Amino acid sequence: MTNTRSLLLIAAALAGTACSNASRDAQASVVDSVIPREEALRRFRVGLNSTDTLYGGASSRDQLVRRFVAALEARDTASLTALALTRDEFAFIYYPTDPQSLPPYDLSPQLMWFMLNEHSGSGLAHALEERGGHPLHVVGDTCEGAPSHQGPNTVWGPCYIRRVQAPGDTVSERLFGPIIERGGRFKFVSYANKL
């Protein structure tokens, strides 16, 4: 009963955050496909703190994954939130150089943040439900292929953890989305996963 209640509270908090962000987006600007990219980004940034640095996170990709695992095992949502991109970081660091924000895709910052936030929130809730509060017995992590260089950002993904499910049975799981590095700091772009 306690686990179900905790999950409901987390889901409600994530839904509230998504609604609050959607409300802020609606107040900050009207989505209009004829608005130039620069103007859409200027409107999205209204009320945000300009930054060119990732705050929190970790100083290496491996350390970031270790912190994620420890926070998931402890069901520490505050620590998990601190390991992922903030709206400010998305607006000033990630969005300007991400391929989906550029031609031919040209996703608006409002739409891209909404989708990223929705997938991250549901992924985190699912990870907490399926893996939270239990030892994961992680023995390593890996990311497929070469990282993507996007301006001053480096992005890895998809990434997987390897964990011992039972003696002699090691599995790979995708418990989070891409990882971004900028200026020696690492954070999760999102918690979208494949559980």
C-alpha cells in the first residue's frame, strides 16, 4: 500500500510539473509555425535564467550513472531530478544545437521541451515503479556508437546499464535517455527508457 501511495504521489507531482510547464509555455508564447526560430526561442526563454553551464549532474559519465543508480535504489526523486536537464539548461544549452531544433525538423522549443518533459516524467515514474527501492547489482554501463558533437555539447546515447539479475545472469537495460556533456559536466537529457 505504501509503494502504491508513493507512486501515486510521484505521478501526481510529475503531472503537476508538466501542467505547470505547459501553462508557462502557453503564457509565454503562442505556438505559431510562421514564427522564426530565433523569435520562438526568445519567447521560450522569457523568465528563465541564462546559462552556458550545466549545474549539478556529475563530473564524468560513469559518475553520473552511479549517482542515478544510487538515487533509483533509494527512490530519491530529489537527487534524480538534479541529475537531469533543467528548463533553463534546455533553453540555453541543449536546444540551440540539437538537430531536431534545426532544419529540416525545426521543432519549436515549446514543443520539443513539452515532448522531452513528458517522456522523461513517464520514464522516471516507470523506472521508480519497476526498479526503485531495490538493489540493482549494476556491474557496468555502456553507450552505443560514437557520441554526437553538437556545437560545444557532446551527447551519448542510447546508453545501457549492465546488472546481475541472478547469479550468472547479466542483463542490459536502458533506464534513461541520452547523456549530455558540456564543459566537463554531465547530465541526463531525459529519463525516457525502454523498460
